[in-house]
Amino acid sequence: MAGFSGALKLTDLDDFITPSQECIKPVKVEKQGNTSKAQSTLKIEADGSYTVLSEQGRRTKLEKAKITLNDCLACSGCITSAESVLIGQQSQEELYKALANNKDSPVAEQKTVVVSVSPQARASIAAKFHLGATETAGKLVTFFKDLGVHYVFDTTFARDFSLIESAHEFVKRYRNMSTAGDQIPMLASACPGWVCYAEKTHGNFILPYISTTKSPQQIIGSLVKDYLAASLGKRPDQLYHVTVMPCFDKKLEASRSDFYSDLYQTRDVDCVITSIEVEKMLEEKMVDLPSLEPQPLDHMVHSCHDNTLYSHSGGGSGGYLEYILKFAASELFGVTVEDITYKTLRNQDWREFSLEADGKTLLTFAAAYGFRNIQNLVQKMKRGKCSYHFVEVMACPSGCLNGGGQIRPEGEELPKELITRVEAIYNTVRPRKPEENPLVEQLYNDWLGGKQSSKAQQLLHTQYHEVEKFFSALKIKW
């Protein structure tokens, strides 16, 4: 996995969903001018390539068919967590190209390069080099800026918006529950692996239940390409935006057509690299991260001078369950929730919490991580036996800290031991409620024109699309 470059490679997974169907990606076959009914032989070479041997003895090497990110999203023949997907524009090599193009271009034509680092990826890198979260953040700033990057942000700021929007959306859905169907349970939308699976596998049955709030990655994309670009006096396509994420599916999310501007011919997030790829970059550039002098993270609002690193309470997947529960309890019932004690169900990745008052259950929230638990959740919903009001859904067992793009354990360290270390580093960062960040309220007013504005709906929310299924006679059902 450490050799990842342009292709997404998978390690062994024990969270398998179903055997894939044959990929329906059409491959263009060039026909020769003088075609005949003469038969040819297909030969597999030692390097794995394919060669066609004609009856006349002519050898023709077949070109490898490439599947782009958009092809993958448009196809129902596979599930992203169980397939190898060739990726053309999502790797550290693309970042290198963008930086090289800047050096070779006149100043007026150079792009402003922005890197946004997720807290989960930062914790993984910190664990790799036995550093703290804050010093890792500062050293990554130095590393990227030495490469030629102009701004380095922490995506926690974007998660402030994502949590607030999700909480308000839940309260609105709950209040409309009796008059509008397909509102409750509201299912978290921050995990692109889960969203892609829902679109391909359960379609219009499940999609109305998924929160329309964008993930932190795509909200930071809106902030960079809309707010930051305007504050710098630039067009969105004059910025090149890279995110550092714990998950390969974030590459798929960034490639969605919903996050592409036809007007400016640019994506909100141009390139996604994972923790593993940052590790590879450090090796390629022969940089010893611990020896770098740290620099402060940049701020989206230039008037901010607070260099403290912040996080959110509620776990390593963003804290959606905890924040929405506390907000909803106060907003809907006037109840203040201080501590949350979860009840573990089938396994540690399926937990629930019920808010009770005067002998009545007011709200029941759950967290379901990993596809086995997700499938059980969906089956409950289809049978009409789901009593939850909100579910924090994540495709990876143990959540985002255990994302597929995180750095692997070395030596005799076990994966569970590494996850424990990553989680401990993640939890050292001081938690802060989104509404305690004064810049959030400032941007709601100055950038979006208020929390309920049409611009807020446009830039902080998205939509989902059922993917048409193509059934094969060879499809196996388990």
C-alpha cells in the first residue's frame, strides 16, 4: 500500500459486501479496415499484459482500459471498498505537477495552491513519527510550503459548519416528521463510501434519509473556491485545492459532478491525497518530518490570530452524533445533555443512546460503523423496525481514524494498537463547540448572508443520485 501512486490499491479487507458484477465500463474497440472471420488467440504475458496473436502470426499488445473516477461513480458494477480503481487525477503526482507548472509559468498565470489537512490524517501522521498533534500540524505546514504551497488550513473549521448545518437540518426534519415522510431517521452524510454504497445499492429508498449537509471536505472546498478566492481577488479556477484525508473514497467524493463548477471549469477540491501518500511524499523528498521547524496554520479569515488547534468532542469521526443529540435535546425538549453513555449492541461499532425524561424516550441515536452494521441498519429500515432518529454512519470499522488511507502499522505493532495510539493523539486536541468559534458566525453573515440563506443552502448542502443498476446473469447473491 505504501507504493500507492496513480492507482488505488487495496489491502486485505474482512468487511466484504458482495462479489462485484462485471464492470459495465464500455471499452472502445478499434476495428481494422479489412476485417475477416479469421480467429485470433489471446495470450497472457508474464507481466500480466494481454497480447492478441493473429493467424498470420502478428502480435498486437492490447491497451489497458482505464476507469476514471466519474466512470466508477456512474457504474453499479462494483462497490468502491472492494474494487481496485484506476485513478487518473488523484495522487501526489498531480500535486507535484501543479507545483511544477507554477514554477514554469509567469507570475500572472500561477495558481494559488491550497492544502487542507483533516484532523484524522494529521493524527495518523503524528503516530507514524511519534509526534504530538499540534507539532505535526506545524511541521506539515513547513513541509508543504517548502514544496511551494501558499496556504495550509485545518479542516476543523469546515467541520464547524458541517455540524451546525446537520444539527439544524435534524431539528427541521424532526418537526416535519408527522407531515413529511422519509425524514427520520436522518443518516449522516460525511462518509463518501457510505453515500456511494447507498446510491448504488439502495437508491431512492435510502437517499431521502441521508442528510443533505456537505462533508467537511466539501465545505472546505466551498470556502476555498468561493470565500478565499473572492478575498484574494481571484477566480475559483485560479486556485488549486488539495485535501489530505484518511480515506480513499474522499477522492471519489471530490470527483462528483455536484462539486464541479461548469462556469469556471474547476472542482471545489482538485486533488485528494491520503495519509499514506503524504508518508510517500516525505520519503520521496527525503524529508525528516520531526526535524522540521513548525509554522502556524493559515486562517481563512485574515484577521484571526488564534493559533490554537481545536477539535470536536464525540469521537474520531467528527462527533456528529454527540453534537446533534445535544443540540436537538435542548432545541426540541429544553433538556441539557452533559454526558453520553452508549449501549453497545452487536459489536463495538454499533452503539446507541436514548434520551429519556419522565419515563418516556424522547430521542434514540445510534452509531453504525462498517458495512456489516450498515446492512443490518438498512434491513431494519426496510422492515419498518428502525426506532432511531439519527444514525452516525461510517463505512470503515472503528470510523475515520481507521480509514483505508491511514498509515499502516510497522514492525510488530498490531493494527488495533496503532488505532489506539492514533485515537489518543486525536483526543489530545482541545475540543470546542462550533458556535464558540467567532469566525463561524462572522462568515455566516459576511459570506453566506445568514444561516437560512439561499447561498448557505447552495454552498453547504448537496444532493444524491440513484445509480441505475445493471444486472448480470453471473451475479452471485450471498
